[in-house]
Amino acid sequence: MSTAPSATEQFDDQASKRLESIYLTPDVVEQREKVLALLAPRVGEHALDIGCGPGLTTESLALAVGAGGHVLGVDIAEPMLAIAKQRCASLPQVSLGMADVTALPYEDARFDCALASQVYEYVEQIDTALKELARVIKPGGRAVLVDTDWESAVWASHDDVRMRKILETWNEHIPHPQLPRSLKRRMEQAGFIKVRVEVVPLLNLAYDPQTYSVGMMDMLGSFVAGRRSLSADDVAAWKEDARAIGAENNYFFSLNRYVFTGERAV
Ligand SMILES: C[S@@+](CC[C@H](N)C(=O)[O-])C[C@H]1O[C@@H](n2cnc3c(N)ncnc32)[C@H](O)[C@@H]1O
């Protein structure tokens, strides 16, 4: 059993709003567009947005499938669903529901395609969740899954030991911090074929609050402070150091998102 806090503990009102604003930074918007292009939703399709969060992907899917299609966004965190409801209020082709992705309350073969962006790394019972995903997608239907391995992070610092400790401690926020390494095999075992993997990196070359990495510093900082001998002072010093590196024009952050595409076996 992992000791990571549950998704409902992690995504309260404040964290959900914070994540929404980070996911609206131009670098994350660009990443989302690349991921959606890999799913290639078509007009009239029925799509499932697994762990829809603030509904950014739900909205994009809805615009792609059009008024004759349908998008069902599902999440376990009420504050996320509240944001998604507001975002998608003017899109009648969207429905939103609360469910755990390990037990989807939908009939077999209901969806033409499904997207799960940054979700399965939070799910302890990952293989059960993937089987559920395969069950609700039509034979021949498509799935796109996005997950991160934070060991792919390169984050410039004047104190690499502290930086490494922060990243190692941050790994504890989810039960599967290295999920991409086993996800192809797990998808195949769950009933997906033609599984392919692409890397979509996030790259920030300036200390800019309107980027993913600077936006994430508060979230990382509040999680790691008080764990593994990292104090609030260590976190404050790390943040100050990042600002200083930025002022020296040496800011550098890179992180890989791994995007898995697969087809539900017939
Ligand atoms: C990092 S957010 C990503 C949100 C969204 N997919 C996006 O990319 O904008 C992870 C989301 O997965 C949801 N989640 C995590 N575990 C879940 C579970 N077991 N069932 C349903 N949703 C879950 C969380 O509540 C959260 O909204």
C-alpha cells in the first residue's frame, strides 16, 4: 500500500484552483494540444475524459466532437468537478459525473475514445482501472494516456543535493511515480493493442510565473515541507534560489510527459 495522500485529500478547493491556473499556462496549453492531436477526436464521437479535473480537456474534446457528439468527464474530486461544470456550462454535449476510475458506472463498449491525462499515476489499483477503461471502450476504439516520470526532471539549482531531495520527496505524492516505465505492458495486459509511446517534454527557460514549473513550486513546496528532513526554510531557500537563477538568466526546467496511445482489441 502506498502512503501517498488520496486524490480527494490532494485536490481540495485551493489545490484544484491552483492546478487549474497552472494548466492554463501557455506551455501546458501547448502540451494539451499535442496530446489531443494524438487522440484525434472526430465529429459525432462519444468520448470519455477520465479524471477530467478542471475540465480543460473535457472542453477541448467537446469542441472537437461537436454538438452531435458527447463527452463524459468523470472525476473523484468534487472541487474539480465544480470547476469543470462551470467551464463546460455552455456545452450541452458535455456531462460530468463523480466516479472512481477503478469502478466506472458505465456499460461495456459505450465510448469511441478516451483520454486520461495525468490520472493513472494517482490510482493505487492501476491494473483494475485499466481493465475498466478497456471494458467501456468499443472494440477498435482509441485511448490516450498521459503520465509523468519525475525522474526525468532537470531543474537547475545552486544546491543539487537539496534539489534531488525535493524531487525524491515529491515522488511520494502519488502511488505510481514511475508509471510510464510499466504502462505499455499494463495497457497490453488490460486489452489494448498497437500501444505506442511518445515523449512530450515541458521546457521552461526563464523564471516566469506563467509557466508550469514556477507554478508548481508552491504545490511541491507545500507537499515536501516537513517530510524527509526538509523544513519550510529549505523550501523557502529553494524557491529563492530558483528566482536567483532566473535573474542570472540560467533558469532551466525540463520534464517529460509520456503519452501512450492504444486501441481496444476487437
Ligand atoms: C493532475 S489532475 C489532471 C486533471 C486533468 N486530467 C487534466 O489533465 O487537466 C488528476 C485528476 O485525477 C483525478 N483522480 C485521481 N484519482 C482518481 C480516481 N481514482 N478516480 C477518478 N478520478 C481520479 C483527480 O481528482 C484529479 O482531478
